[in-house]
Amino acid sequence: MVVVSLVVALATSATVHADPSALWNIVDGQCVPNQVAHDDPAPCASVDLAAGSAVLKDLVGETQFLLIPTERSSGIDDPAILAPSAPNYFAAAWRAKSFVDERAGVELPRQWMSLAINSAYARSQNQLHIHVDCVRPDVHDALTRYGSSVGPAWAPFPVELAGHRYDAMSVAGDELGSANPFDLLADGVAGAREDMASRTLVVVGSEDTSGQPGFVILTDRADAATGNEAAGEELQDHDFCPRVAATLPGK
């Protein structure tokens, strides 16, 4: 099913760049109907109707996937994502790591895995989608070096990441569970709830010094004066997962 998804995605590359509703048309027009009628999510890799999300192979990179709601949602600016009953799309995106692992041929260390949603000013599609892929090597190194200084409350990360200043906080646990990054941003950063459109969110897997799993959550804000569109996807490397995988046992 992943192969089928990739073929369809490649065939529609021109449409995606031209049509800001292309992702929605694929999910709502093909993946969901196929899942309902045939128990087959193609061209998506998966459709979870109960959870309200689909996973689609992205056009770019060998291992990049997108987590996409099966309901219409513009993106990080959609007020519905902050409703008490809203699904935790980031938790579902983290579970989609399994598709990245499958493409890489090995289970990738959580510290290399990242989730990213761009601001409303940096996206090309008007359907919420979370990028699931490996983090950039330099970002991985910075998080390894300074990760222990990231606490459970939002604070500036000690160094720039991809040339931008991000705020960061940490969350404990193997899965995101009840920790919804959208809520953590809206409730924890002054003014964010009223200005979610200008925000980007990135989640990177982590381990503390005792080996306990967790996450580092990062946010940045668009700034027209500096030309910063708040594209958190800049912290990902869509070519790097296969190179990480090649260094691991079992490859």
C-alpha cells in the first residue's frame, strides 16, 4: 500500500504544487472512500476512521510521511484543534513513525524522529498536515548537547536552530498520550492562542540521562520584518533517515 501511495503521490506532484486542496482531495476523495468500501486505504498508507486521521507518503524524501485529519482543517490556525474533544494529531503522527521505520528498514532511534507543522504563512496546503521524518543532524546535535537544559515550561532554547530562535519545553513519556502540543502552545505561551496562525510546532523524540523517553517540543513565530515564515519543517532532513538507518545494527 505504501508503494501505491508513492506512485499516486508522484503522479500528482504538479497538482499538489498548484492546488492548495490537493492533500484534502486525496484523503477525502480517495483514501477514506477506499477504506470504507474496500478496507483498503490506498493511496494512503493508512486510514484510522475512529481516530480521524490518515497517513500519506509525501512527495519528498524516501521516508517522509504526512499525518492528515480526515475532517477538513486548515492547519495550525484552525480553532477546532484546540477544542476539548479535538483528536491529538501529534500523538497519531508519532505513531506514524512506524511507516518511516518500515521505509528505512530498521527501527530508528527516537532522538532522530521529528514531527513538524508549519505556520499558516509557510504552508503550501490548506489542509492540516504534520510532517513525520528525521531531524536535521545539526539540530539533533544541538538537542543532544543542550537537551538537559530544557524544562517542563516554555523557555528560549539556548542556541539558534536552522538560523532561528525557538522556544522549547520537555514532556516525559514514550508516547505523547495526553500531552497535546497544540494545547501546550496555546495555554503556555502568552498570546499564542489568539495568534496560532503565525506559529510553528516541532516535536523531537528524546531520552534523559537515565534513559527515560520523552519529547522536546519547539515553537517559533513568523516575523515579516525578518522574513521568518515560521516553517518548523526546516528542522527536518528529508534525506537523512536512510543514512541514520545504515549505521544501525540489522542493516
